[in-house]
Amino acid sequence: MIKAESVKELRERTGAGIMDCKKALQETNGDMEKAVIYLREQGITAAAKKAGRATQEGTIEAYIHHGGKIGVLIEVNCETDFVAKTDDFKYLCRELAMQVAAANPEYVSREDVPEDRIQSEKEILETQARNEGKPDKVIEKIVTGRMNKFYQEVCLFEQPYIRDTDMTVRDLVNQYIAKLGENIVVRRFCRFQLGEEA
């Protein structure tokens, strides 16, 4: 028997619907952590189904941080103006703007990193590994691991979410895709820091 308090707690933690939370707890024998993972996996599945759908609506969110020292503009798109006007969508946009302010990504996702930047980074990492005296047979694995770390630093979707570092920003967006039932795309962002050279 799944307790109502458990369903409520899971709902507060994930933002998923009541029936989804109840099902997740039933599927995981009441294990809260496994239920969170289950819902995230379901959210990713739901997000994948919606990935190809057009996103012409949305909003541009502005966020000012540190007493006017950092500012962010971010464009987040969804499928309908109805969803764009919901508190949930507005909350997500604000969270994404805060993430950009705090973590200073350069790109939305891995796919946005220019090929020449990727090649340059790989060459640097390979040289570093050789200079550290690593054997040739493990250098490729080392470079792959360090490239993943590079992507976590420069790509918004790869970064740990500032409010819950157990999930990535991509996981957060996927949760909202599942919750709101529409495709959501982070189109672009711009971060300004006072005194920084353009």
C-alpha cells in the first residue's frame, strides 16, 4: 500500500503528476530514490517522443544577479502560448537563466560546440596526457573522460543543475517536457558580467 504522504513527497520533489508518482512508487516498491529515477527515466522517454515537434512559442527571460553585476537573457521555446503562460514554464525559464548566471556555460548542448573547438580541446588534452607520461593505450580513454568534463563545463544541458547536482540541466528540461506535455527547446542565451570585455 502506497501512502499518500509518499506520493505527495515524490510529487514535490519531481513535479510529476499524482498518478505518475503513485505508479512510480508502486513500480519501485515504495523506494523514494528509485521512484525519482523511474520518473526521470519516464520523463526522458516522454521528452524523446516530443523532440521533433515544432516550438514557435515561448518566452525570453531576463535575470539579474549579484546586485546588477551579472545579467542573463535566455530564449526558451515551447509549442503553444498556453504553456508559455503557465507558472511552471515561467519557473523553468527562470531556473535556466539562473543556471546560466551561476555556471557560465558557452553553448546550449554538445551539438552546438564548433568542430574546430572540439578538435583543439582534444589535441590539448592528448598533449597533457602524454606530458603526464600516460601510456598510448590509455590516452584515448583519458581524453574521452576529460572531454566529458569539458562538455559539463561549457554546455548548459551537460551541467549539474544548481539546485540538485544529482541531475543535469537536460534532466530538468526533460522533466518539464513530461510535466507540460510539450516539446521545450532552449534556443539561445547571452550572459553579461559587469566589467567583462566583450
